Amino acid sequence: MLPVVLVLLLALVLGGLGFAIHVLWWIALIVLALWLLGFVFRGSSAGASRGRWYRW
């Protein structure tokens, strides 16, 4: 009985990790798209002080 429970717990943990990693990939792709859009919309057409959309 104990090996069956351990296998089920392992499957549950690995399934949860797979779902979390899948969601994190989608979030990373959205952030990357927004980052690239920031370069497109705030290109070199603005002044030197306002050429970058980030502060550092």
C-alpha cells in the first residue's frame, strides 16, 4: 500500500510542477513581448533622456 501512495504522490508533485513550469513559460513569453514592444514604441525618435522606457 505504501509504494502505491508514494507513486501517486510523486505523480501529483511532478504534474503540479509541470503545470507551474508551463504557466511560467507563458508569463516569460508575455514579459519578453512587452519588453520588445517597449523598444519598438520608445525608439530613438525621442530625446536622449526619454529614449529609454526604463529608468536605469
